[in-house]
Amino acid sequence: MIRVTVDGQVMEVPQGTTLEAIAARYQSEYDGTIAAAAVNGKIRELFKKVTKDCEVEFFTLKDDVGHKTYVRTATMLFLKGIYDVFGADAAQGSRVEFAIGRGTYVNTKEVVSSTAENADKLKNRMRQMVEGKTVFKKKTYDLDNAMELFRERGMEDKARLFRYRMSSAVNIYEAEGFYDYFYGYMLPDAGYVKWFDVIPYEEGFMLLLPDRENPTHVETFSERRKLFETMMSAGEWGRVAGIETVGDLNDQICGGSMSDLILVQEAEQERKIGEIAKEIVRRGNVKFVMIAGPSSSGKTSFSHRLSIQLRTLGRIPHPIALDNYFVDRELTPRDEKGDYNFECLGAIDVKLFNEDMSRLLSGERVEIPSFNFKVGRREYKGDYMQLGENDILVIEGIHGLNEKMSYALPEESKFKIYISCLTTLNIDRHNRIPTTDGRLLRRIVRDARTRGSSAQRTIQMWNSVRRGEEENIFPFQEGADAMFNSALIYELAVLKTFAEPLLFQIPKGEPEYYEAKRLLKFLDYFLSVPSESLPNNSLCREFIGGSCFQV
């Protein structure tokens, strides 16, 4: 017998007992289905066995670790469904593209028709596996055998990815003859994946899954057409450039062609910024360019580059930060924990903003405030402004797309831009890179450089930041006149060098350690790209430093 400590309680179990069996004894004490465990501080799947005295911590579907495990397992279940219903070629040819709200878009163009009938076939097969508790088996292969296994199955994208792995072995999952590789941990069997839906969408299907807060409820799919088209456009650019996966990117790095790729990508972004500037000028009556996007989207660099493009078209842009209209600190609303909620609309003096902007629009001379964050007070320092015929205000802030923020301004005077880091590069065809991972790595690097904040602190705050985005940004993104994708196809290979030392500083035993380890494993897929070859106006420089703009 061995001693296992769970939440301070000690129990004795036979050597070789699975974590799943131990979890079953404690499940009633947890609010949510147990999905994974940590044994002596290291994450383990529930089908793993305990072989010596240890401390065990459980994660449920409401935890980040557990939720990611559920999503990963549901994705394999979906692909296994395609494999069973439509064949091996269809499964191999399907590409897990990106998330739109609670849905993950799987492109099945040319392998499976996107019809309601086929969606029902997939759902029925997936439910059969859930009811039958189809087991996901994990086996370790040496690298050469793993590459051979996937080449035999036509999965060249995985073989290319493994070519750059430093480890000598790789873990592969198998379910009733279907083999796949997944970045991260899995549930023991399909019986855990009770909540999902599949609907036909565009050239494939949407796999709908619950969110962390309500892990047993699948919401109806909410259409986000502009976001979808922006993501598809970015993905198509990657295909034209020959870079759809991390393996493709690593090939380019090894081939010595990164300098050209960087210049081409930067030129493509500049072209799109120029097109947005032309559309603003074409409309004629625009006086307020409202820019909003989630954290670490590159809003500041984008606003500078947009301003330059507007200048080339004869306009005179003036930057205004909505942060300067914060209410005084003691008037700031507080969240449920009693902390100041700087991200809600009530933290902004909306009335004063609309009064000032309306006066500017009518031709008056207005003194614009600035906010002193050290003392928590709005101040006036003689910063007067008066709009001429060619003047345009470039306004950046979290609430820029919310109509309540600019309720007094005529619609024709506003041009709204949504910006985000919409990563479309995949690890391989079946492992997408969440856009939030790119933004989190950006923020970790920038916070360390500009604020002296540790990676641990940034990760600690990230869920709160995400909640603010869900409430104050994402609901308004489809109302934008233009969307701009600030993701650079090469940037994760650049951020790697800066992020890794910061993540390694997070000590084992801290709550943020698990996320740090996950990100380190993720970055391990990439070869490094030196930052010296980046132009000084690159959006990436807002995070790594060396920008020609004040960012």
C-alpha cells in the first residue's frame, strides 16, 4: 500500500491505482467534473497510476487545465468521428482552424461536404463513442518511429513538426485504430465528453463546446461574420506564403529565407493599414477614428502607423487615449472582490468625453484632460485642441466600439476599428494555436520590459483581463467598420527568446507554474528568430522593444 495525500487528507491505496479511481472517491467534494491531476506538482492524466507516496491535486472542468483537457479530447473525438464515418483521408485532410466564440472551426473542404446531414452523422457517431466510453490510449514512441507512423498515414505535417523536436520521444494517442498527436493532456475516455454540438458552417463544421464558467452547457452558435472572414483571410495569406504550420515556419527558418518573409509580412500589414486609411478619407465626414481591441493587440503601434498613412492622404491626425477620461480613483467602481474595476464603462467619465468631443466637432477650442495614474486624478495641463477641416482624432481605448461610449457623436463622424492578434498559424493540421496564447506571450514580454512585472504576475492577472475583454470588447467587435489582424506569422519564433527566461523564473509549487510549463512546452516547437531583422516600426517591437514609436 502507498499513501496518497489529497487536500490534506491521507488515504492508503494499492500500488498501481489509477488517478481516475482516486478521483472517483473525491468527486463529490468538487464542484465540477475532475478532468486531470497534479502528482507532486506535475500534471498527470487520470489514466496514470500512482506507484509511490505522493501528494495529488485535482483539476475540474472549471479550471484552466481541466477545460483545455476537455477541449483537446473533444477535438480528437470529433476527428475520430470523421475517421469512422468518412474515412482516414477525410480525417487527415481536415484542418482545425480557429475559434469563433465558443465554436472551433474545422475546415473539411474537399474531404467532407458541409451539410446538416453530415453534421448529424458526426454527432451520432461521437455520441456512440461517448456512450461506449471509447478509450484514448497514450503510448510513447521514439521520434523516428513516430515520424514513420504518421508518414504511413499521410500526416506529413506531424512528421515535419517532429523533425525539429529536441526530445528523443513523443507521446501519441490512439482510439480504436485512429492515431493522432495532441499538444497537451487528454481525458481517459470519450465518456467524459458529454457536452458538445456540431453544426455545418462554411466549408466545414463548427464544433461547439462549453466554456469554463459553465462546463455543462453548450451555447447556441453566435455568428461573427467579420471576425470569421478576417481569420480566413489571414489563413489564406499563410497558405500562399507556404506557412500553415510550425513545421513550415521552421523549414523557412532553416532555409535562411526569414528576412524576406519578415519584409513581405510587414509590407502586407502596411498595405492593409493603408487601405483602412483610404476608406476613412473616402467617407469624407469622419472626424473620430475609434480603435479598440483586447490586451496586447498592438493598438498603440497600429494607431501610429495609421496616423502616418492618414498624413500621406492629407489628413492631420491627433491621438487621444480614452484612459485620460478615467473618473477619479475614489469614484471608480469595484468588482465582486472589492478591487477597482478599471475595465468597466463606469470607470470612464463618458458624459465629459461626449461633451468635449461634441464641442470639438462644432469647432470649439477644448482643453483635453490627462490622467495622473500615480495619484488617481484627472488633470488639465493646457493641452488645447481645435479641429480644422483636415484634422482627425485617433481615439484608442477599451470601449471604443461601444456605442454608449460615444453616444452623442453623429454616426457618420465615426470610423470604428477592431484590432486583435488573430493567430492562424497551426502547430499541425489538428492542433491550432489559440489567439490568446499569442497575446499572453506578447504581454508577458512587454510587462517585464516596460513595467518590471514578472511573468507570474502577468499570468496571475490574465483571467481577470480575459473576463474584461469578454464583457467590454468582444460583444462589440462585429460593429466595427474595419478589422485589423495584428498577428505576424513569424512573431512567436521571435518572442520565444524573450519569453522563455521569464517563464522559467516561475517556481514549482506556485499556481501559475502549470501555465508557465504549458507555454514553455509550446515554445519548444519553434526555432528562434533573432529580433535584429525586424523593422523598427514593426508591431512586434511594441512588445520586445526597439520601436521607433513611443510604445
